[in-house]
Amino acid sequence: MGRGKVQLKRIDDKIRRQVTFSKRRTGLIKKARELSVLCGVDVGLVIFSPKGRLYEFCSGESFGKLVERYQIHNDEEIGASKDAGGTDKMQKNNSEGSGLRTGANQSLKMIQR
């Protein structure tokens, strides 16, 4: 007998919501660790709880170095799309990258504190 399909909507009961968050957070971190070990890739994961608590996982040396690698890669992609004349793609990548950079910078500041 298989599991039923989970309906994706906000859980109204506060306690059930917290329990689900804790279990799914643990499972997500486990999957990130497995992906990094099995495939030999660098994985960075940042989770903010509803109360603002920070949870993170980094398979490499440090999360800061991983974010720097992301920023360098993203800047190179933006430069390549400028050369190719892809302004729509460039704008999309730029907005996604700036949002991720902002979140990553905030989490790095919290980690440093």
C-alpha cells in the first residue's frame, strides 16, 4: 500500500505545521548531503524558519566560498548573455541572482554574528 498524495496548502494547525517543518527540513538536509556524496557536487542549502531561525547545510569548505563561486559563475553568465545579445535572459538571470545574493549575504551576516 502506497502513501497518499499530499495536498500542497498551508497547514492550519500550528503544532502540526511545526512538526512537518522539522521533519521536512531534516529530510531536505539529508537529501542535500546524499546528493553531494553520491554525485561529488558542492551543495549549499539555507532555510529560514517561520520564526526567523537559520538552518544551513554546506558540503564544501564554507558557505561563504560557495556563495562566492555562485556569484562569479552568475557574473560570467550575465557577461556571456550580453555578448550573445540575450537581454531578456540577462534580465531574468540578473533579477534571480540579485535576489539570491541578497538572501545569501543576509544569511552570511547572520552566520558571522
